[in-house]
Amino acid sequence: MALDHAQRALRLSGESNPRIWRLFAAAEAELGRFDAAIDAAEKALRLAESQNNVALARTLESNIALFRNASPLRDINQATTSER
């Protein structure tokens, strides 16, 4: 269900919002689809970088590292401390 909501949010955003891509990546990782999570997080990272959002880019790099270690992003608030 979370993945469905994230997919819908992506469509509604025109797939241009890196935070929504991050949410989608987290949903993929929660389902154990780490390759898909990495792909989505890397898209988010490219978008964040193109928008000069350094804090979000750092967070996404950290998220990608988690996904590469087959770890889901369970507490999205805890993992965004660099964005604050």
C-alpha cells in the first residue's frame, strides 16, 4: 500500500520532486527491493543535486548506503537530520 501511494505521489508530482523519490525508495526498500530502492534514491539524488539541495543530497547518499547494505529506511525522520 505504501508503494502504491508513493507511485501515485510520483505521478502527481511529475516525477520531479526528490523527496517523493526518496519516499518511493524507502517503500521499495521496505519490501526488500533494494536494487529498485537504490535506483529511486539515485534519481532523487540527481534531482536534489540539480536543485542545489546539498542537505537532501547528503541524506540521500546516506540512504543509498543503507540500501546497498540491504537495510530499509525505517525511521525517515531520524535519517533526515542533515536536512534540518
